[in-house]
Amino acid sequence: MNPDPSSSTTSRTIGFFGALGIGVGAMVGGGILALAGVAFAVSGPSAVLAFALNGLIAFITALSFAEMASANPQSGGTYTYAKKALSLQVAFGVGWIVWFASLVAAVLYALGFGAFALFALQQIPAEGLSGILEWELLPVLLALAAIGYFAFGLTRGTGDGGAVINVGKLAVFAVLIAGGLALFVQTPFERITESLDPFFSGGFGGLIAAMGYTFIALQGFDLIGSAAGEIKNPEKTIPKAMMGTLAVGLAIYLPLLFFMSTVGVPAGESITEMSLENPETVLAVAAQNYLGAFGFWLVLVAGIFSMLSALQANLFAASRISLSMAKDRTLNHHLSNISKKYGTPVTSILVTCGIVAFLVLILPDLAAAGAASSLIFLITFALAHLIMILMRNRGYKESKTFRAPFFPALPIAGIVTCLGLAIFQAIVVPAAGLIAVLWLAVGAVLFASFFIRKAEAIEASEQALDPDLIRLRGLSPLVMLPISNPANAQSMVFLANALAPPVIGRILIHNIVIPSTEKDDLDKRLLSSRDVMQYALKASFDAGLRPESLTTIADHPWEEIERVVKEHNCRSLLLGLSDLSDFQTSRNLEKLVRHIKADVVVFRQPFSGWKITAARKILIPVAGFESHDPLRARVAASLWRASQPEITFIQVLPSTVSSETVQKNNIKLSRFAGRIIPGKTGVLIIQNDDPVAELVAQASRHDLVIMGLGNPGKHQKAFGHVALALAEKTETALIFISKK
């Protein structure tokens, strides 16, 4: 079988400085240059305090991210953590909005680059180009050119933040800060206090507004977690890189803003007035005031470098988020393809860049786009704190990775502050909330229409292969196992062990005693019940299980099973039946399947004493790729975890089906099998107009057949003619599952 390209993974090639480059590239420069004017306009000089308070919130948030990323070093960031601790649907919602936040941030920086580049070109005397430079679409074309450049570069490299761009950008900011410091020490103290008065020109509300508008300027450290799967020594590198990113960002932001609002303001004026007049270029004007034309050009150069590096970092992070989601089938699987030549997710990168380019053309309003991005980041950061609390309380795998201090006080404070700013942002800029709602609506439709079936299959397989996921989600699935025949007890327990995740899953062994008025007959039944429970418990202990046991007395066993399943809220019911063709048995089984909410697993062993681990060749019939994926995935992955058998997926098609369809289905089935089972799997696509006869023939060559029955319709039986034919015409071990 040809390996599915989607199963490939990227290698760990990014070191500390590369990881630091991702964060610094996204954080430093772009946000402050684009939003400082807005902050000063609404709050005055207290915008410096707004950035400092945002830095504190970002530091608390970075601690939670560092803990989760170092303990779970896979690419995908917040989506990956949500997938581990929350439901699949919630994880998709988190991933969808985080992906959108990075996409919109990339739009912001792409258009920002176009504006800064055009403004710089307009300062160069060139009479022949004046007409071109006044063209309204030129900034958009420059933005598209930058996106195309990075699309080409990211498909051929790691995209670790652009070291050259980062160094150049930091050098420019260092010169601006050094120039401001040199002038500051020469300026009279009275002149400094005058420029800062009034400090809170917009009052307390203005300070909060400035925090809401500018929080995205502190975004960047989280993108390191989005690339965690490609970072070397992630347990130590990720926390250091995240803290380092914030340290570098604040070391630039706070002194730069302070100097701009003091020595960058002419006598008799205020930074508030300057920002109201020139919101986009206020820092360039302020730099010109204390460094002349040289300072003006430094800000322009810094703006160009900053927008480019932030654009690259957000394109890189967005592509890794979509890559992770595609691997889980919550996005189209083609986005998970890895280039064999470059080792990069080429399809995901190109689609991400394509969406950003499209948004650049339709979202010219940077204010609304930036506000929406900031709002969404705040919401996802609040969710990240919550996820960290859940993960810590439910326990990680044994490791000595980074742990955030002052738990749970710090993450709770992070939740409150992030949500508070997000609500304020939604009220102040309603367009931001509207954009976020529209994107979520589109995502919900796509997920429900195209991805949920396959995503549930991948989730089921991952839970079976890694039971720690179930623990992190706070689940404790219960498998009920009615036992009546001591000879079948060991095989049934082995199968229950395959269905119930070790340590996390629970097994309830249930024995029913039918009452009798005859004393001798009752004594025999009680002794038989004791023997059955003794065999079952011994087999459980041998398998390393610690099951619960329950003995009840009832006249009608089938009704009693239904009652116990409902009372104990069992997730699965495992039944051992030797004769499925018996009318009364079939009738009671159909009634049970319809009445209970649990998955029903029916096991027919070929002979007394047969063990499930003895099955070396397993056959899984697949009628379609949608209806039974989760149940097939869970059982197949559980059996693989238990004994690593050879598993073959088979689909029988009519002889009239074209060769193109056969080939297409072979690719689909191979991809599905490769995602469900990590080891060697086989795929058979057979054309036969008698599928029942074909499956009976194939079953005779295997030790075990696993067949999904699905949820029967109003006038349909759960056990159809195919299942009954396998039960009547083969001696092979059978597992039938009805998924609810």
C-alpha cells in the first residue's frame, strides 16, 4: 500500500533562536507602529501604561501557554490543547477562530506593509512615477507581492521568523530608543512633565480602550506553540522562547513609547493632539521631531521590516494550525500533505496565503480587521487559561516539564482580564464582534456538512491508541459486560479490555440470577452465578483490570440488562452470543439496540476458550466512508493497541463500477486505514455483484471480522442480511457493533 502523504510529519529543525524569531517576528514592530497612534488618541500618554498592563496580562497568558506547549509539544497551538482537554466540536471551534485570528493578523500586516512601502516611495523624488504612486490599488498590490514572496519562501524552508529581517528591525528600534534616551537626559524635568500632562487624557475608560485596541501588539509568543512540533528540545526551548519574546517586545515598546510621548512632542503640544492629526504616522512624526529626517526614515524602515516579519510569522503559524486540524480531519485532508522534498506542509501554506490574499482584496478596513483579530485572540487566550486549568487538574503524563506558578490564581486572573477586554472590545467596535460571528457561522456549516464524520473517526482512534486523552477530557467510560457462561468469561473480558482504555476505562461485570421456587434449582443457579463471577474476575485480574461486579435478580434477563445499562449510564454494552439466528435472541437483541443509548457490541467466539489476542488476521468490511467511521476506528485501534494484528479493510463494489471509481475508493480507503491504524494495514477493493457471498468467502480466511451495524432506521433491523449471513455461514469470530 502506498503511504498516505498526510501521515507524514515535519521534523524538529527549529532551535531556540529560531523559536524566538517566530515570536519576535510576529510581536515586535508591526502592532505598535500600526496601533500606537490609536492608543495615544484615546488615552493620551497613559498609552504607555496600557502597554505595560497588556504586557502583564500577556506574561500571565504566556505562562499557561508555556506549560501546555512544553507538556504537549505538537504543532497547532491552542487547537491542539483544546483537542486534548475538550470535545471535538469545541476544539474545532477553537482551532477555527485561532486560524482566523492569524489570517486576519496577516491581512493587517500585509496591508500595513503596503501602506508603509508606498509612503516611503512617495518620499523619494521621482516625477515620472508620481502618477503610479498615487494609484489607489498600489498598496494592495504591494501587499499581494509580499504574500506571494513568503508563500514561495515558506514552502521551501522552516519559516523560523526571518533572522535577517528581525536583526535589521531590532537594530532600527535600538537606534530610535538610544536617540530618544540621549535627548531625554538633556531635557529639563519641567519640559518632560509638561508633555505628560494630562497623563490620563481619556480617563480610566480611555486607558481600558487603549488596552483593548493594542493587545494584538503583544500577540506573538503564542505562535511559538503553533510550531511546537518542529522545535528542538521543546520542553526547555518553548518556555524560554515565549518569555524571551515578551521580554524583547516590552524592552522595546515601553521606552520607545515613553520617549515618543515626551521628547518627540514639540513644546506646547501633546502626543494626544499629534495622534489625532496623524494616527497612522504619529511615531514617524515624533521621531522626526527629535532625530530629524534620519529618525523619520528609521521609523519607515522599521515599519517595513516589522510588517514583513509579522506577516511571515502569522502566515507560518496559520499554516501550522490548518495542518494540525487537517490531520484530525476537521479540515480537508489535503491540507495535511507534507512535501517530500522540502518537509513543509506546502498545500496548507499555499491555501493559507491564498485566503490572506483574498481577504486583502475584500477587507480594506484595517480598523475592523485589527479589532476582530484582537477580540478573537483575547477569547482564545481566555480559553487557553481554562484548558490549562483542566489539564493540570486532570493530570499530565509523567514528565518534568515547565509548570506555571501560583496555580490556579494566575490562570483565573488571566481568564477574567482577557474576557473583560474582549467584551469591552466587542462593545466599542461592534464590527469586530460581527466579523467573528460570521466566521464562526461559516465554520459551523463547513464542519457539520463535510468534516464531522471523518473527524470523529480520527478522534475515536486517538482515544483508543492514547487513553491519556480520555483522562485529560475528564471522561471515565464504562463498559458493561453481562456474563452467564463461565466458558466464555475469559474471551469476553479480553474483548472488554480491548474496548475499555486501561486505567481510564471501567468495566462492570454483570450477572443475572433468575429466581426459582425450587430450592435445589435456586441453589444450582446461585452456585453457577458464583462460578461465572469468579472466572470473570480472575480473567480480569490476569488482564490487569480492576472491574466492578454486580449481581442482580430478575425474571427477564434482557429487560434487566436494559435497566442496568440505563441506570449506570454505560457507554458500551458487550454481549456474548453463540447463536444469532435464534428468533427469540434476534428479537430481544433488536429491541435492546433500539431502546438503549449505549453502543452495543455483540461478540461471537468460534469455540470455547478462544482468546481475542489469538486473532492475527482481522477483516473490517467498509460499506461507505461516513456512517460507521467512529465505531470502526475505536474497535480497530483498541485491538491494535492490545496485540498488533494484521488488519485488512475491505470494500465490495458492483462489477459495473468503473476502474476510475475503484481506484478512487482505493485511495480513500487507504488514507482512512492509514489514519486509523499506525501499523501495517491492508486494503481490498473487490468487484462482485454478490457482496454477501464475497464477504463470507473472505471471512473464512480471517480469524476475526469486525462489522459496523450503525443506527437502524424506523423500519430497518440492526442485524441485516449481511450480518446474519456471516453468523450462519462462517465459523469465524465476529464482532458486530451498533453505534449510538
